[in-house]
Amino acid sequence: MKVISLVGARPQFVKEAVLHPLLKKQQIEEVLVHSGQHYDHDMNDVFFKFLSIDQPKYNLGVGSGSHAEMTGKIMIEFEKIALQEKPDWVMVYGDTDTTVAGAMVAAKLKLPVAHIEAGIRALPKKAPEEINRVMTDHISDLLLCPSQLAADNLCQENIREGVHFVGDVMYDLYLKMKRSFSTGMFDRLKLTENQFILVTLHRDYNVDNPDQLQAILEQLQKVNQTLPVVLPLHPRTKKNIESFGLKSLLENLTITQPLDYLNLMGILQHAKLVVTDSGGLQKEAYFASKRALLVMPDTGWRELTDIGWNKLVTADQLTAACTHSADTDYPPTMYGDGHAGEKIVELLAANGV
Ligand code: UD1
């Protein structure tokens, strides 16, 4: 049996790292294809290096562009590979432009599509990630859900066949790599245990709008007066801060390059709180028993906001929310038993041709 894994953006490398050894163990051939959506050293190479991921057999080298440019270029190039490789499954991950491009190519070639992280519904409906997720789910054959809520969402969207709650591969990876998390960055930045806030921002609604980006940075400046703010900067956020003339609002904050998985998880262990718009980090905060404030209009990981562990906030609420401590007990895991990857591989094998 042959599976094509199509990856392209940072969180997808992390998910593929879980499945790769498991596919190998089952003697399922995996052809790794990289769209090239993320290409900077800190967004790409470091993940392959630290998670011991094999180099992709193909790199489509699409780089950055508008959504249509990226999706279109990936589709054109990926179709050639899919035709040549004739896989039994095309596996796509998450909700990026790479995900939807791969799913559309495969479905139109009548190749079965397996979607890892299916059903993660989040508003606004017109957010690029939600558009990508909805499109992908509607044309996938195996819908591999990380949470029960995700499976229920699909049911409400009238997708009932091929839906499986398998658990979250990011939880699998967290448990597997826990011992290797690095304290390097925490030590280098001379931070104090539980005395800093870890912040990441990259969503279009936060960083492409100058007023919103300014409002968030002004709040972070206020927070930083009582608790140091550590902000690894996504390249998109960095470029926009420069072009909107907001660089002075980074003064006194602790700014780093984007962190690789082991360093990000390492520094997370010591943080007091997380402020983020990342789908992955809000869950990883929970895995690490840390709370996250989500500067997002909505989240796909509603299990955690419904019970009050994580909290959705507007930019204006940030300073107050950072100083207020909630008192919810740590909720038991809702993302499977750490064996989502094995379940996915079993389903691929059982449903293969
Ligand atoms: C993408 C995903 C998002 C995911 C995130 C993880 C889409 C629609 N969004 O968002 O779901 O959470 O990846 O990081 O696919 N850039 C660089 N170097 C890079 C990559 C990006 O400079 O290696 C800059 C470019 O200016 C680019 C911009 O960042 O235009 C945005 O990159 P893009 O891949 O479109 O989206 P992300 O914000 O990374």
C-alpha cells in the first residue's frame, strides 16, 4: 500500500512526524510531498531537523502568494505527482491552503482522501482556514477527528460516512517527545519560572489589520510592565509590524525568531500563561497544564473554552485577562489516549484497496 502525505506548513510537519514511523512499521510506503508553503529556515528546516523527518521526495516550491496563487500552484504541481505515484491514499493535514489544494486534486483524480484533523469548526465562516477545512471535509473519504466535538460538528454538517474520533496526533507527539523538550531558550533568555507570558500571533485578522495589530501590541506593552512578554515572531507578523510602522511597540518585549517544536514546548513548560491565536499552541498549553488566552473571534478547540480552561478575548481585554486568574480544575484529556496515530494507520490499512 502506498500513501502520499502532503505537507507544507509548520503544524503539518509536526503531525507528519507522528505518522511517519507508524506507517513504516506497518510496511505502508509513504511518499512525502512538501508544497513549499513554508520555506524560511525557522518555519521549515528546523522542524525537519529536530523531529527527524525524512526529506520530502518532492518539493513543489510554491512559496508565498495570494490564497488563489498558492492553492492553484500547489494543485497544478501536485496533480502531476499524484498521477505519477498512483497512491492508495492521499493524506492531508489541518486547514491550510496546502490541505485544500491536495484534497481537491486527489478527489478529482478519484483517489481516496484521508483528512487528519477533520471537523475542527471555527468561525468566522470566511476565515481562510475555515474555508479550507469545510471544502476538505466535504470531499474526504476518511475523516479523522481529534476530538468528539469535531466528529459531532461533521454530523451537523451532514457528513456521516468515514468519520472516526481517533484522538489528536499532536497529543501523541507531545507525550512521545516530552523528555526531549529543550530548556535552551528558557535558559538563554534568563526567564524566571512561572513569571512570563508566552505569546504567538500570526492569524490574518490579527496581523494584517494595522489597528488590530497596534491594539494587541499596546496591550502587550502594558502586560510587560508586570510580567515579561516573550514573543517568537512569525515572519508574516514581523513583516507587517515593520510595514505598519509599529516597531516601537516591540521595545522592551522579549522577541525571538519563530521557535522549533522542542524549544517552543520547552519554554511553554515554564510560562505562567499563553496568549495566542494558534490552533496548535492553545492545545499544547492545555497538555502542559497552562491556560491560554485566545485573541481570536472563535476557536475550533471549543472543548477547552466551554469548560473555562482557555478563554477567548478581544485585544482590549488582554491586560485585564492576563492579570485575572481563573479557578477551573485541570480537565481530564479530551484528545484521545496518545495512540491517535496508530488508529489512523489501522483505518488506512483496513480501508485500503
Ligand atoms: C498558515 C496557515 C495557518 C497555520 C499557519 C502555521 C493558511 C491559509 N494558513 O498561516 O492555518 O496556522 O500556516 O504557521 O494556509 N512567510 C514567510 N516565510 C515562510 C512562511 C510565510 O516569510 O516560511 C510569510 C509570507 O509573507 C507569507 C505570510 O508569511 O505571505 C503568510 O504565510 P502563509 O503560509 O500564507 O500563512 P500563515 O500565516 O503562515
